[in-house]
Amino acid sequence: MLSRQMAPADTPADAPARASRPAVFSPLYRQIKDLLVKSLDQGEWKPGELIPSEIELANRFQVSQGTVRKAVDELAAENLLVRRQGKGTFVATHHEPRAQFRFLRVVPDAGESAPPHSSFLECRRLRAPAEIARQLELRTGDAVVYLRRLLSFGGDPIVLEDIWLPGTVFKGLTSERLAEYKGPLYGLFETEFGTRMIRAKEELRAVCAERQTAQLLGVAERSPLLLVERVSYSYGDRPVEVRRGLYVTEHYHYRNTLS
């Protein structure tokens, strides 16, 4: 049976020090949610697979169906699970059309948004620079896989990306594999490397195009660009990607929805 509160009891030695701190409680549905995320992380249910029904999960965890439903609702809101009317609840996957470009926020100022064409300019293993190692929670000098990618929309280069991935997780990722793969990049990470991007933290700022960047993006040197720096996380808040994208915004803009 699950505990109704998660706060450990004070021992006599540390009770005075904790006297001023409020007790920390975890609602029961949050405990169920954490257990479901743990099962997802451990691969009990693969991306795209149907998970057990709410009744089955309620029996498994010895809680009410309503408690399970609230946990599943939160995971669906966070895009970890997908409810399908009349079919059940499935593990979300980056291969679903609605999820393929969930992290790509660039849209044209006018007209319909079209899927980008992806061209990989580099793929190599190197030692992690200090800042990249810090963001990926690695040691400086640990192996990382570095990618450079150009995204074009309607034949126009719009985004130049530098991507760093933990070398141990993405061992075997090569330029040959990237060249033959035609789906979304996060779909490849999910299917072949067992890594699903759950959430991302981004910072945006305006910069000027340096010479090599300007040539690759087809703009004048020192043209204004939007720099989007992202750290992406998998289950358990594990950082598994650092991405720095330079965006041409002359006829495109970066769109985000806040709620």
C-alpha cells in the first residue's frame, strides 16, 4: 500500500533544525504519477504501446480508479501519454504527426507552415567542452556526439543547429545512419537509442551572423539572427541534449504558446 505522505520522520538529532520547515506532503495521485513515470523510464511500456486500463492500474497500485485517472490526466497534459477515444491510453511517441515538430517553434509570417528539409553537415565524437559537460551533467572531457544541422523551408535555409549528445547514450550514431534516416530526429533518438525527449528549457537572445554562419544561412555577415539555446530532458529530468539554433527571422518568427 502506498504512503499518504512522503515526508520522513525527524530524528531527535535533526528535529530542532527542521522545526521551522513545513512538512512536505505528496498527494496520492502524484505518487501514482511518479510510479507510472518510473515504469515508462524503465521501458515497461514502449513508445506507441497501449498501457493498462485505469481499472488494472488501480488494482496494481491498490488505489481508486479516480486517483489513477488524475495521474494519467497529468501525464497526458505533459505529452507523456496520449488518450485515444474508444481505444485507451498510449505511450506518446515522437513519430506521431502531432508530436514530430513539438519542439520546433519557427513558423512563416505568411502562408502555411511546411515540414523542413534536414541536412546534416557534421557528425563526430569529441570531448565535451566544460560548458556542454556542465549542461549535460557530465565530466569535462567525457565523450559527446556533436551534430551540425541545417533546416530549410521551401528551399531556403532558415535554421543552423549545433547539437551535443552524451556519447555513452548515443554510441553508434553516425553520419551514415543520419543520412539514411528520413523521419524526425527525436524519433530516431527514441527508436534506436531508447531516449525520449520529455521537456526542454530554452533561452532566446538576438545575435549577429558571423561569416561562416552567414554563408551557410545565405544572409549578409552581421545580419540579425535569433539564437535559441535549449537543454532537453528525458525521464527523471536527465539532460540528454544541448542544442543551439541560429534562426533567420526575416520572413519567419518564433512562436510559443503560454498557458
